[in-house]
Amino acid sequence: MASTADLAVLRTAKQALDEGLLNPDDYDFIKKAFLRAQQIKAGLDAGFIKEEDFVQARDSFLHSLDFALVGGPSSQPGPASYPIQSSSMPGSPKAAPAPAGAAAAAPAPVSVRPPAPPRNPTPQRDSPTAAAAPVPPPAPPVPRLSGASSGGLTGAPGSGTVPIPTELPSSARGSRGSGMAAGKTSMSGISVAEQCTAIFNHIKTKSAYKFVTYKVNDAGNEVIVDQLGAPDASYDQFVAVLPDGNCRYGVYDYAYLNADTNQTINKLVFVHWAPDSSTTKHKMMYASTKDFLKSYLDGLGAELQATDPKELAETEMRERVHQAITRK
């Protein structure tokens, strides 16, 4: 029977598939690799495989996804292939059980599948109550959406942004306060930096910034602040800082004009950006951490998920806010 840690990988992949952040082909690849790993586990339970061979096979499977699990083996980026014994490699052809005392098979490199290639009026705020391949070497900076690449959206990359403060705004600390996420991580082993909530609270209470974007750091173990929008930044400028080939989270302070009352109401909209050109690993990592991050952002009014620049159109943002308001 699969362990809890192993099943967490498959459950995360299924969650990403259900949310449209993972395509069916990638999910099938992950599932088949998982099932092959469980066949190796069955061999261990039957006494055909040594404990150390099984551990090596299990760790190889998790490393191939580059996916850290709470309490599980660490997931460090590795080379494009792993020198693993053929008898313990998920996906290897089944071999006849070795006679007792026989020497282990010679190590052999494992072929892996490479990652997919890239392709106003003064607002009145409402109250908060109202399987993939192993990681390749670091890639060059990812191009950012602008003009033609963003489906006609304007705004130069980085325009409308301001420097990230080096110190936490003391007035922005919420009720969770310092150390609010100490020792806590998402199901993929990723924590949330306190600055993420401090900046969010500063937007909510002070309107100090128009937007904030978050990313998982290079080590793959913490959500950090990525970009900050100036108070007068436009929606197009927010879209322009979202990378074309990688995932991001964002919060945008959207001013909604109610045509019936001619009143402007602000809503903090959570954005989950997972472009089709991003890797399966990143889609899974961001999908499994989204709800964990949102649990620390008290006061969100709506949510927008997008996998294509067209889904980031301002009409989509407005529709999400409209739905959130009319539900009340």
C-alpha cells in the first residue's frame, strides 16, 4: 500500500489537473510513474527486493518530480539523469527476482522526459467581513508579458512597480503577527514569508500599493514577495510583470464601479497565474500551495485563475468582482 508521503504527490497532481493547471498527458505520465513505483513496493513486501533498493527506487521517483514533501525525503535539484540500479528504477522493465546472495545489478543512467518548452473616484473599500522531469540547470530570465506577447495588453515589463521595502511595515502586522507561519508548510513543504502578509495588510489597510505578486523562491521552500505595484499602477502594468513561462500568485486592488449606484467599491482579488508554458513541477508546486498562502491573506474578495493571457483580460477581473459582490 502506498505511503502517505507518496500519495501526496499523486493527490497534488490530481488537484492541479482538476484546476486546469496540469494537462491530462502530464498527469498520466505522473500516474504511470507512481504506479510503477508501487509495483516496486509490492516486490519489497513479497521479499523480492531489498529494503535499500526499495528506498532508492522511492527516492528516485520523488526526485524525478523534484517535489519536497513534509516529513519525506528532501528534493534537491539533480542532473538530467540519475545513476540508479535498474532493478529499483520506477518504470524499468520487470526483471526476474535475483537468487539469494546474488550481486546487485550494475547502475545504469535513467532517461528522463525534458520539461515542456515555453510557449478614478476615491474608492470606498468594503470591510473584510462584508511527473515530470528532474530540474534542469537554472534557466535564463523568463520573458515577461507585454504588448504582443500578452494578447494586446499594454505596459512595459516592470513599469509601475516600486522597490520592495527591506523592513516589514510595523503598521501592517495583522492579528497573526510575527511568526504567524513558523514551522507550518503547505502539503508540498513550502512555507510563507511573513513579509507576504505584512505587504498584503499594508495594501488592505493603507492602500500603499496597487498590487503585489508572490513567487516560490529558488530553493523551492518559501513563498516570497516578487513585485510591488505603485499606488497609481494600472491593471495592464500588473499583467506585464507576470512572467510568460513561470507561475505566480498576485493580489490586485481592483476598483469596481457599480453602474446602478455609481459607487466605487474596492476588492482585493487573488490571482493564480499558471501559464501553459510553465513546467509541470511548477504547476504542481503552486497549485498545492495556493490555499495555504490564501489562508494568511485575510480580506480577499474574489479570485481569478488564468493559464493564458486572454484569461487575464480586465473584463475577466471585473466579472470575478461582480460575481463576488452580487453573491452577497
